[in-house]
Amino acid sequence: MVLSIRSLTKSFPGTRALDAVDFDLAAGEVHALLGENGAGKSTLIKCLTGAYRRDGGEMVLDGQHIDPRSTVEAQDLGIGTVYQEVNLLPNLTVAQNLIFGREPRRFGLIDAATTRRAAREMLARYGLKIDVDRDLGSYSVAIQQIIAIARAVALSGKVLILDEPTASLDAREVEMVFDVVRGLRADGLGIVFVSHFLDQVFDLSDRVTVLRNGRKIVTAATADLSRVALIEHMLGRELEDEVETQSAEEPDADRPAFLRFEGYGRSGVVAPFDLGIAQGEVVGLAGLLGSGRTETAEMIFGVRPAQTGSARDMDGPLKLSSPAAAIAEGFGFAPEDRKTDGIVADLSIRENIILALQARRGWARPIGRAEQNRLAEDYIRRLDIRTTSREKPVGELSGGNQQKVVLARWLAMNPRFLILDEPTRGIDVGAHAEILRLIHELTEAGMAVMVISSEIDELVAVADRVIVLRDRSHVAELTGPRVTGDEIMRAIASEATDRRGQVPA
Amino acid sequence: MSLLGRIAPQLIALAALVALVSFFFPGFLSISYHDGRLVGPVIDVLKRGAPVALLAIGMTLVIATRGIDLSVGTVMAICGAVAASAIAGGLGVGPALLLALGAGALAGLWNGVLVAVVGIQPFVATLILMTMGRGIAQLITEGRILTFTDAGFAFFGSGMMLGLPVPAWMWLIAGLGTALLMRLSALGLLIEAIGINRRASALSGVNATVLLIAVYVASGLCAALAGIVVTADIRGADANNAGLWLELDAILAVVIGGNSLLGGRFSVTASLLGAMIIQTIDTGVLLAGFPPEYNLVIKAGLVLIILVLQSPRIAAEWRVWRETQRAPPPDRTRTEGGA
Amino acid sequence: MTRRALPLYATIAIFLLAFFLCWLQFPFILSTRVIGNLLTDNAYLGIVAVGMTLVILSGGIDLSVGSVIAFSGVFIAVMLRDTGLHPLAVFALLLAITTGFGAAMGVLIHRLAMPPFIVTLAGMFLARGAAYMLSIQSVPIQHPFYDVLQDAYWLMLGKGRLTLIGVLMLLSVALGMVIAHRTRFGISVYALGGGEQTARLMGVRQGRTIMLVYAYSGLMAGLSGIVFSVYTGSGYSLATVGTELTAIAAVVIGGTLLTGGAGYMFGTLVGVLTMGLIQTYIVFDGSLSSWWTKIVIGVLLLVFILLQKALLRLTRGSFSGEAG
């Protein structure tokens, strides 16, 4: 093994991002690292590349214990990384990027001719013949990725980490990058491949390790795993029994849709779809990361408005051209990334809760302080937000409580349709159950809710109906008794499996 | 936090400063009453501090949105020139005031559109007007110092009302009005929200674009008022020197007021106290018999101290240092976001 | 061909077009006399703009340079008046002071993690205040060595005078080109301007690079102060107010991206000459007033900022480096 990791542990305030994770990498192997957001993939990689210091466990590279403190140090040890966002400088030339920090010099000045020659030689190994004097930014992302790989390999040479390197590439480009990776594997490099595209994992990797909630779930040879089994490992099934009893209680009446989207889509983001939503209904959106779940929500909420199709309610067409317009139609949206899109960290709980309500009323009609206090206290009590005071800045709360504040912001608006993107991500088990319970309460009061989740059990628990997305289009709709973990899993896996014929019947 | 608690540091600083100046110049706090007007160094501070105080009002709002307005000094010159040429053209006081305010609003609108709609960084966007503004002002005055004798207009610079100089009334009323408007309406909250997290605010339905434009327009209007005061005081528009470097004093007043350059929570009242602290230093240095040359150096020192106090990195290191004192094995996590 | 060079070509095209239009009206403008004067009159601006270019390339800004130039002039004049030091010794002392001053600002910017414009704003106050404290009046410089400096020129064909300070400016630009384009330090500067995070990942020592960038700007501002004192023959603490803005404008009109990471040192020279040409035209014309200079410069500044904003939007699609 060129690299072995034992019992790696890393905690952040409130969460344990990695919990005694083991991971091995052989020379001449592509080892895929899989898991949904928050599973611990990126934490593992950051520990490996020195961006984070681990709390416990050990890492052994070529028989040596290592403890890199920076990416540069990890690189010197032999661990190179290529990220999803090309981590080179688009404003420098290809040659400058490749040779950066090791420029050949004559009389103290950079020797441009030798730099150029060295850069060309480096790229020749990868079969890339391009003008190295052009700005990196003027080339396609695929070529930039290959250049990034070339630089990482030249600087490190033992382990190459590919962190979602194909996220913004098309199929042909992916093949181009994979050819390069296969060549490096043949040269005996150990390669860690992080991706959420299962096709690519089956295509490229020799072994797979799945992480979930900071724990290692399984390591297996790729050939021994079926697609369904892999998805099952990634999404988890522990809650299923408890959950199915809940959804069975739900009478499966055909309620009339009060919101209707027809041919709703945006090119390159989400393929046009039809969707009707009934009052008091919970619609779940299932699919793997990057399947178009969040994009669907953002389109409906006017963040990136639809280009085709129409949205209407019983009274006529809806205008959903911006978040403000969507809010005016009675929509609400609690985004996935609470920190950047949800909370306003320095404002108090009270101010965060009334923000959307105040924005709708306009600046000239402020909500009275007494009313603000009442609203805040009310939601702190109803949602059981754990805080010493309603005046505490939201940034100081734990993740679960921050999420409740964002929910409270929308509940205070009394919306008719609420979109929750990963409402339970990164929050503890207790808060998790509370939020699911809350969703039930809301729908009983007549609100329609759309829940996006990468935890299938969660969808089974709350959703009356589940839309399955794959490759940025809606591929299946499951209702009533078909809303089960197995069905959802099969629908997520189906399209691709048809092609590959790997699914057990 | 209560208002008093918020402005306590500024009040204490001002009191200490007054005490210090009084030590060198014992008559600093003495106020006498002559022919219906109050006279004394403190009254002088209130009057002379008016331009910076007025600018600081608008600058506070701009900085609260995580922006900056470098053009206010030149906008003062433009508005002063507009007012003076209107008076000199025989338009009368009312139209002159309206034209000057209109010019200020227009300048603010220009900055606001560049920042909020075109998406240029605030400091770059306002640099454009800062560079060409004096040229525009000179174009209006045709390169001369445009003087006038209209006593009605001069009232806004050197007049007295209820015992106090009119410029002092102007910043007091404008400042109080703005502070009340911000806190009695929801404007204050919405401005702070977009300053802290524009994206999250927009997702909550806050119209960040319009608000951003509005604060730059407010800053332009404040600059217009400051320009009117300066022009009326010297009974002439000096396109070259009116408002020179005052943008810096205004920014300084805002940061002395404890407002973060990184946006968010703000207090107009604290900024006004900041402006008075600056003016007390200016006047105090003069009265205490020091050469006025020291002013700039003192201000530079002040900026540095405040920068150290506000620095996010220093604050983070201080926290790390304190934690290491408590728990020996240090954990130097980077600030690159969570898992 | 690189899209990044587009603003540079635009700069050169604008300069040539402007020169051509001037020539149509005043054929005399195409003479070594006028060109020699253009270099001499803008020597101090060109030198300070070289330092500013490097600062802006790194993603920063230096608002202190105008004050540093004024300080330099007063410092030289007072030292020559009050001490027996030779001007060359005074120059060396001055350059050490201004370089150290710049370095100190660089250290503060990095250590405090505060926006450069506010730190250099404090530097602007400090340098201007220091100049006031030395002398509030204009101090004439009377030293035989200064007479030599002021009278040093090479006669070009057509009786144009290529003065010493004009040559110094061209040399500064050449040195700046070498530093920016041919040293590891220069590439680190571009890297920082392209994206701090990425630059750090690639191994740029950020603190050291930022310190050196502002030290270099301080050095250039000091040199510019020397040149300005030779040009005016005096030191005055109220001189060169707003020169930092003119220098920034010259850099941007020279095609350098105001947010950093892209641009050419040579473009700055063209930018300075463009601004000098505008002034020359206004002087030649006689009927136009001097304020048009500022307005035209402001308009050019706007045009270039918008042009670069548009270019950035265009390229945003093809690279996903550090957006916004």
C-alpha cells in the first residue's frame, strides 16, 4: 500500500466530520471515494492534503508516518491534488502555471525559452500539444484539468487526489481526462477519485470506499458491487421500518393540484418538466448530488428563473421571476447552504426570523418591536430553538438551531408552498426528528411542502410523492404505496442500469 | 444593545479628548451669550465639524452595505459649484438649493448604478467620479472661484438660528432625522442585512439592488448638503479645494464611530460623534497652540489604532492565543469553511 | 492571442488615434521637441505609475504615493538647506525611508487583513502630515548638483531635448517590465492578483510578496519625488495632491485590470503618455480649459473599467477560477 489511513478522526464544533475512518490506497490503483454531501469526503481529503489537522488516527505514506500542515507540505511529501474548480491561475500562461515556483533562471531572470520547453515536455507525456504561451483561462476546463493533473503529478508523484475533477466536463472531455488518469495508473501512481457520477466510478475505479455521516460504510472492489448496492451504501437505509408505517397511515387520496408547472425548465440547468402540487402535500425530490434537485428548487423560487413553460395556480399564471416575486406568490425557500444563503449571521435570531416578513411589508411599514418579540419568542418556543436569548446573533447558534431559525423565517410568512433543500443536513438526530415532525404539522395545516433530500429514508418518512431526478431531468414519479426506499433507489439507478444491464431484478 | 451602550466608547473618547484639550487650553468649554448667539470653542467645533458630520451620515449607510464612497469630497465641490453658479445666475436661494441637492442625488445615482447594477466594486466605481469630479466642478465654475453676495444663501454657512450656527443645526437635524428614519422604519435592518449577507437577504426577498442605489443616493445628498455649507460659508465655490480630503475624514469618522468597514451593524449617532472627535482634534490642536501640521499625523495614528482593533485576523489570533492558554494542543484549522 | 492583451491593444490604438488627431490639427506635435517635453513633463507620473502598476497587479492599491512624492520633495529641500549632505546621500536616505514606509504598509495590510485602500489612506495622511511638519512653505532647492541634474539632457534629432529625468522614467519602466515579467517575484504578484487562495495553494508566500510590492511602490514614489524636485526645483508639502488618482488612472488606461492579475507594465507607459498628450493638446489648443483633462481622464477610466468588466464576463464562462 502506498498510503494507508487508520482511524482518522476530525471534529468540528457540533459535528464529528470523520469518525475513525480507515482508507487504503495501492500503487497503480484508482480508488473511488463516495458519499453524499457532508459524508466526510472533503474532510478526509483536507486532512490528507494538510488543509486540516486531524484530531486522531494515523496516516502512513510509503512506510512513513506523515502529518502535513499545509498543501505545499503535502505536495512535497508526494500527495498532489486536483480540485473540481481548477486550482490554477487563469490569468497566467499555461507554461507559467506548470512551472510556477520552479522557473529556470539565467542571471537571476526567468528564462522564458527554457520554461516553455519544459512545459511542452511535461504536456507531451499526456499527449497534449497546445500553445503553452496562451493564458490558461483561454483553454477548456478539460484541458485545464489535464494541466492541473500534470502539475500535481510533477510536484508530488506518489499519490494523486482527484476531487470531483469532472463536475463541469462533458462526456467527451471526461474521456479525455480519464485517458490521462489511466495512463498515470499504468505508471504506478496511487489515485484517489472523488466523484458523484456513478457511471464514472464504475468506468474508472478499481475499488470503492463509501463514507456516510463521517463513518466508513464499506470498501470493496468495484466489480463486486452492484449499482443499487452502492447507492444503498451511500444513502443509508437504517430508518426504513419505522418510516414506512408512517407513510402507510397517510390516505392516498387524489387531491387536486393547486399549483401547476407545465413544461417548466431552463436550458442547461433543468430539463422541462410537468408538476402539480396539492394542498397539504409533501413532494420529495430524490436523486444524487448534481442531478438537478437544487436547481429545480432554485428555478421554482426565481433564483435562476425558468426560460420555458408556465406556472399557475387556480387563479391564473404565477410570476416567479425573482425570489421577491416568488415570495409575493406565497412561496418560501430554505436553501441547502445555510451559512452563505440562509442565515444573516451577525443579525439576531429575532431579526433573522422577521427578515422575510419585513422585506415583504416594505421598509416603510416596520414590524413593531413588540410584534417582533412576540414572533421571535413564539417560534423559539414552537421550534424549540435552543438559545439563551432571542437577541443572540444567529451565527453563534449550532447548525440545527440555525436551520430552525431559517424555517421560522418562512413560517412567519405563512407561505402556501415551502421548499426545503436538505432541511436536516448537518444537524443532530434529535433536531432531525423535530424537523420531520414539523413538516407533518405544516401540511396538516394545509401548506404544501417540497423536500429535497439525499437521505432516502427521510423522503420516505415525509413525502406523499417522490420525484426522482437524474442528469438534470425528472425521470420518475412515485406515489402512494410506491414511495418506498427500494422503489426510489431503483428509480435513481434505473436509467443508467438499463444501459449497463447490471441491476439484479 | 441600547443606544447609550453602543455609543459609550465614542462618548468616553470625546470626553477624554475634551478634558485633554481643556488642560492645554482651559477656556475650551466656556460658552458665552452675545446678541442672541452662543459663542465659544465648543460652538465652533459644532459649526466647523458640519461638513464632515454631514458626509459621515451618508458614508455610514454606504459602509454598512459593505461599500465605500470615495467621491463625496468631489461631489461636495460639484454641488457647491452648482449652487454658487445658480445664485450668481440670479436664480434665488430655493432653486439653488434644489439644484445642488439634485446634483448630489444624481452623483449618488451614478455611483449606485455602477455598484448595484453594473456590479463594479464600490471603491473602483466611486474612484471614477473622484477622479473626474473636480473637473466637472471646474467646468461649472469655469475655473474661477465663483463668489456671490446673496445673504440668503450665506445663511446656510454662517447664519445663526436659536443661538446655534445654522451648519450645526443642519447636521444635527439631518443626523437625527436619518438615525430616526433608520430605526423607526425597517431601513436600518434591511441595510444591515444586505451588508452582512447580500445573497441570503435577496433570497429572503430583500430588494438589495434598490437599497444599494438608495444608500449611494443618500451619500450624494449628504455631500450636497456639505457642499452647500462650505460654499455658503466662504460665499464662493472653490472647485479645487472644496471638500478636499474630506472623504477621508468622513470614512475616519465612520470607523471612529465603531462601524466596521466590512459592513453590517451601524450607528449614525456614533459616526456623528466620530466626526465631532475629529473636529475636536483639529480645533484642539489649534487652540492648544500646536501647529496644525500635526493634525494629519494624529489622524493617521488614529486610523491605524482603529484598524488594529477592527482587524479580523488580529481578532482571530487573539482568540487562538487565548484558547492555547487554556488548552495546550493548538488546532490551527484554516478558515476555508467547514466539512 | 490572449484576450488579456486586448485592453493593451485598445490603449495603444487610442494613443495612436489621439496622436493622429492631434497631428492633423497641430502638425508640429510630431516633433522630438514635443515628444521630449512629453517625457519630461510626465516623468514623475510615469515613475510612480510603475510602482502603482505592480501594486494593482497584486490586487491592491496604494493611495499614499501622492503624499510620499510631496514628502520627498520637502525632505530633500529641507535636508539640503539644513545639512551639508550631498544630494546623492540625501537621495539614498530618502529612498530608504520611502521604501521602508511602503514595506511597513505592506506588512500591515497582510497582518491586519484589512483592505489596502484604508491602510494606504492612513499612509497618505502620515506622509502628508510628515511633509507639513518639515515645512509648510515651499522650500526652494539651491544646490549646484541640482543645476547639473536640471540641465542634463541629450539633444535629439530635430532639437528635441531628452532630459535626464525623462530617461530615468524610461529606465524605470524598463526595470518595471523586467521585474513584472521576468522574475519569480513578478509572477507571484500576478498570481496573487489572479486569486489569493489559489496563489497560496501554489506556494506563493503571500506576506513577503505583499510587503515587497508596497516597498517597491514606496521606492518608486521616492524616486518620483526626487524627479519632481528636480523638475520643479523646490519642495512643497502641498504639491502633487491627487497624484495617486492620476497614477491609478494611468495604470487602468494602460490596460491593467483594476482588480488585479492582468496587465502590462508597458501599457502603463502608454497610459501616462496618453494622459500627457491630452494635456499637451489642451495647452496647444489654448481655448480649451484645463479641467477638460480631468473629465476626459475620468471618461477614459470609466471606459476601461467597463471594457474590462465586459471582458471578464466573457471569459467567466471559460475559466472557473475564483469568481467574485
